[in-house]
Amino acid sequence: MKKTLLAALALGLGYLTLWPVPLSPEVYEPLKAPAFTGDFEGNDAMATLEKILLPGEAVGPEDLAVMPDGKVYTTDLTGKLYRIDGEVPEFIEDLGGRPLGLKAGPDGALYIADSYRGILRWTGPGRLENLVSEVDGAPLIYANQLDISRDGTIYFSNSTDRFDPELLGGTKPTSVMTVWEQSNSGYVARRLPDGTVEKIADGFVYTNGVALSQAEDFLLIAETGRARVHKLWLTGGKAGERELFLGNLPGYPDNLEAQGDGTFWLAFASPRLPSEKLMPYPFLRKVVWRLGALVRPAPVHRGMVIQFDENGNILRNLQDPSGRFGVTTSALITGDQVYVMSLDGRGFGRGSASDLPEQQ
């Protein structure tokens, strides 16, 4: 009996310390996460939002796009497209894939960052074309969000070139793996109007939201894995230079949305996790990964979105401690309505923009 127990213990220890895992954690020493105080003071401002459910059992309205005619579109986890400007979301077409970022182009088309297929362009039912499926000769395996300049240049993020979400069961588990590994395998690229595709910034730990400034002289880039937002200058004497814009945020930033008036919305997929204490210890992170999904880090369902100006001043801070709208991924005001979207929720939040509190 004793020998059996010792053998079982040896096997267990061997598994926890030696079993191969698909990630190679890198040393990272994060700053202490700030509390929900000051500009990020805790509140329940999202309580005024109505929860709008997608048809059937659909989940995952990650992002939204406002078309030139004012129509609002979103997609779900399985690639279905909906128009959501009415009382009830209306199914339009099954696009397939896993659409994440959405944006209306200056040509009136809907542009899509599809995490399985790349950058797509939709001009109506049955009319979907793939614009970008590779960058620098390598497959674009995790397109996440995009923004489009007035001349039609498409700026887009690739969260990682290490892990393919289509092969790993979806974007959520792949995002957890990428952040847990802390490899700087994410990048931002652009597609010029002539079709040329080029990388413009790399070295990010899970690149996520991107948004152009009103003058299109810089691009904001959300780096989920390091809880910060960068500014990449596109024009002028600083063109190509990168600066820290918002650092050491209280949550993991997701999509960025340009409001169109010189302000931006940033959604947080989750508050910062206590498991960050293990970031300096790659070996222990491998052990945790071997223990399985139940003990691996996972997003906390606590919704939060902020609105800020081009100088980084926080204008609005909307939170949902109840988790009714977690995991929050996007926010935007269109007309007299504000929308708050979700990665894996059954629907999204919608309410009167005039009811939103502003920072004191």
C-alpha cells in the first residue's frame, strides 16, 4: 500500500513538473494593480442600461458598427450578423468564422476583424470578401479589432502569432493562454488603399483594441496582457514613435472605440487578477496550467467602460459590479443611445446617453 501511494505521489509530482504544456511562460513583474478609486471609483452606473438579448441562444456580441445610414450592426460567437437599431436585434446573415472588431468604412461597407479568417469586407447578404489573410508571408491567425482612416487605410491588431484561436477552442481560452504566457507576440498592421499590407508596431502582449485620433495623426493601441494603452504616432516628426498613453490600468483593456468627437471609449474585459502575483515565476505558471481549466486564471465578470479625451483625461467611468454585462468588450454612443457590448454574454446593454453620469 505504501509503495502504491509513493508511486502515485511520484507520478503526480512528475506530471505537475514535467508534463509538456503548449506555452512557454516569460518572466514579468507587473506593477501593483490600482484600486477602484479616483478616476476609476467604483459605481453601478450601468444599472440604468437595459439588457437586450440576441435571438435564440446566441451569445457574444463583441463589438458594434454604426453604418453611414445610422444602422447599427453586431455579430455573435458563431458568426451571425444582426442589425440592432430596432427594439429587437434582427438576424441578417450567417457570416461564419468568429467576428470580433467591426467598423463602417468610408465606402459604406462593413469591415470585420475575424479571429479565424483575417480582415473581411461585407457589402450585403452574400457579398463577403477576404482582404487580409496573411502579413509578411505569415498567416493572420488572430485578428482582433480595426479602425479605418478617411482614405480607406485599415489599421488592425493581431493579438498573437503564437496561438490560433480556431484550433484552441475559441478566442477566450486563447486570450487566457496568451496573457498567461506573457510572450510579446502581438502586433498592429495596416492595409493601404492599394492593397499593400505592412506591420507598423509589434512586441505587444495580446494586442487588442485600436482607434484613430480625430486628426488621424496617431493610433491608440490596447495591450491587454500588460493592462495599458499605447499611442503610436502616424504623422509628423514623431511618426513611428510609440508612447505610453494610459498605464497600469485597474483592468485588462479590450476594444477601443473612437467616438468621433475627439474622445474614445475603452472597455475592460475583467479587473486585474490576483494570479498576477505568479507572473515573475514561469515554473509555477506551468504547474498551474497543468492543473487544468478550473484553476487557471479566468476573467472576472465585473463590467467596466471608460470614456476619455485625446489627452487621457477620464470623462466617464461606468461600472457594473453585479457582472450583468461582464465580460465588457466595447462601448459607444450613437444618436441618443449608448451601447455596451460583451464577449460571452447573451446580449448587450443599451440605454439613454443623456442618463450617463460624467466624472466629477
